[in-house]
Amino acid sequence: MIQTLLDPHCLQVLGGFAVNEGEAGFPAGTRTLLLIGPQEPGFWPHLQAQPEWGAPDPVDRWSRRVIGRVACDLGAKALFPFGGPPYQPFYAWALRSGAVWDSPIKLLVHGEQGLFVSFRGALALKERVDLPPAPVKPCDSCATKPCLTACPVGALTAAGYDVPRCHGYLDSPDGGTCLAGGCLVR
């Protein structure tokens, strides 16, 4: 039923976990937390056709409207990775889900979406939901680990993400390929 509510909005459950009764850091009564993110292909064209597009913060405003409505329909609470501080611990929640891991370059990696994984929100449900078994971590079977060497300026490495180096490259004439076509690491 939950995925049926998300499908029209090009969203999907990317992971989740059981929450212990009374566990700190969650809305009262939460028994399951589901992480919600884009469902590809189709998410970006769908989003660009929404009324929020063209105004400030369209992705966040759309996420609040859509995931908030789904939460209301389920009697759940919507939580978001934006709007802080304080910010919800989406990185820790993703790791806890067992469906998302830290990659060799310290970005999150999902079993199906790879390094393109992103979260638009979470649903804090008052009931337990059966979750599928955790998939296999894709990095374990990746012998060559191209993510460690794909960045032309070494901004994404095992040491983490060097934001100034990345942005410096993107702002240069040489960075046009990455700027127009997307990050080569992902």
C-alpha cells in the first residue's frame, strides 16, 4: 500500500528499519522508519512538471507537500533531510537500514541506485512494517573500485570529499564536462 501511494510521485522506499518502542530521536510511537527517495527513471521530468518548479527551493517544497500528504494518508509523521538545524540524521538512518552503505569514497551507495542514492524524506510509521531482506553491498563485488579514481582532480577519494577542489574544477574551463554531464564518479 505504501509504494502505491508513492508511485504517482516517482518516489520509492529505499530502505527502512524497526524502531524500538520509546527509542530516542524519533516521533513518539514510531515503530518503523522508511526512507523515501526518487524512483528512476522519471523522477526529474515529473518534478519539473510540478507547481513548485520555477520558484525557490522547488525540490524541498515539493518533497514537503508530497511526502507530507502521504504521511497524513498513512497516519505517519514525515521527516526531512532539510529544514534544520537541527537536521535529521539521514546518513545514520541510511546505514542502519541495511540497504545503504558507505562507499570507498565515503558517499552513500544503495543496492539498486548506487552512488545516485538520495533521500527526499522519511516516514515514521506507528506500526511495524515487514521489510525485504537487505541486499548485498555492491562495493563488495566491485574489484576495480572505479569510484576511487574517476574524479579528474581527485576530489572524491578514500579520504572523503574535497568540496573546494571539486568546485574549483567545476568553475574552470576544464570542468565543463563534469558540470554539464554530471560527476564522473557517480
